[in-house]
Amino acid sequence: MNIKIIVTGVKGRMGSTIARLVQEDTSLELAGVVEKKDRLQDLEKYDCPFGSDLSDIILKTGKCVVIDFTSPEASMDVALKCSQNNAAAVMGTTGFTRDQLDQLEKLARENPLFWAPNMSVGINVLLRLLPELLNLLGDRYDLELMEIHHKFKKDAPSGTAIKLAQVLADSKGLNLEEHGVFARKGIIGERKQNDIGIQTLRGGDVVGEHTVYFFGPGERIEVTHRAHSRETFAQGALRAAKWMAGKKSGRLYTMADMLA
């Protein structure tokens, strides 16, 4: 039996890509799509239930997995409605506050929820490898990150950049809120040994690029991940949706859980 998928924000860049790939995957069924009330035109083309009320679409669909790449506020509503209607959810939204993440973790104890700030398998493998690289290099390397995204991205730094920085900070036993440096201007003095710089660039149609720099004595190591297409993230989300089908609640699942 095919896994039923509901896609929210289906007219968005990610939503439309995910819906198309679901339709192309013979193990999945596009069982419903959701959009804002003023954006429901032409959704008949998906040949499935559509509307602005996710709860209503879930009731029409039955057992399903909801895939959501929208905004923090909209995603919180998606998580709540999925919890109320016993539907699993896979979310790739970035920009959540600490309070919102705490609420997601609370909801995940009662209903299967999956969240990743980046659904790329490559990025998540990199997250697993960075601590080992840092451990091998030792303490004499300064850590900096730079991320580039398209001009329409609303949050900065990207959720992926923050996650990369968090992994590095944890590996060094540091608090990222204390040692993260998100901007430099003026006479700031010399760089502190435990600074972790996170810089942001925005422009054009860049899908996503993240570079971690290890500045050492007499050498520099750069580790870069470039996403050439949104399909990279969409395919990761579909893989997560298949993995989540039948999963029990208990905690907020991540890409690390799936890859493990």
C-alpha cells in the first residue's frame, strides 16, 4: 500500500517541488494539498483533496504523513493539527525560536514528528563528520562559517549554518550563544580563541551553500556543501516521510535518527 502524503504550502518553491516528486514516486500517493485561502486557485490540477484547513484534509485522507516547508508560525499550527488528528509530520522549516522548538518537542512526545533544518543527506553526513575532523585537528584552528542563499530567504543565518555552528561548539564544549559571532564592524580587537564566526550572504537564486573554515597555523581547510537544486531537500523529505510512516511518538525525530 502506498504511503499517503499531504503537502502544505504547495504553491511555494519547496511545496510545489515536493508535490511533483510525490506524484512521480510509485511508493507514494499525493493524498492532499494545503494552501492559504487566497491561493487556492488551480489546485485542481493535483487531482486530490485541497483546501486551507489541514485538519479537514487529514480527515478526508486518513492515515498519512504531512510534509511541511512553510514558516515557523504556520509550521507550529501544522504540528498542532497533526497532533490533534493523529497524522505524522515531516517539517523542514527554519527560523524556529527556542520556545517553538520546546513546544515541538512536547508535541512529539504525543505524536510522531520529524524536524530537520536541512533535509540534504549530504549536509547531515557532514554534521556527523565535523566533530571527528575537529578532534583530529586539535585546538589550534579558528572556526568560521559562511552561508549563501537566494534573496528571498527570510531568516538569517540559515538554520543549517546555526546547526553546523552548534555541532562545532558542542564538540569544543562551548556555548554557542556566548561564542557565536554573527557580525563584525569597526574596531573590534583581535579574534578571541573560542570565537565561532557565522556570516551571511544573500542574493540571486542561490539554493544554498555552506562553508566551514578551519584556519590553522600555515594552512586553511575548507569544507563546502553546495545544493544545486531544491530537489536535494525535497528528496530528503520524501525519504524522511517513508521512514516516518508507522513510527511511534516519543521524541522529535531528526535526520540523525534516520541515518542511524
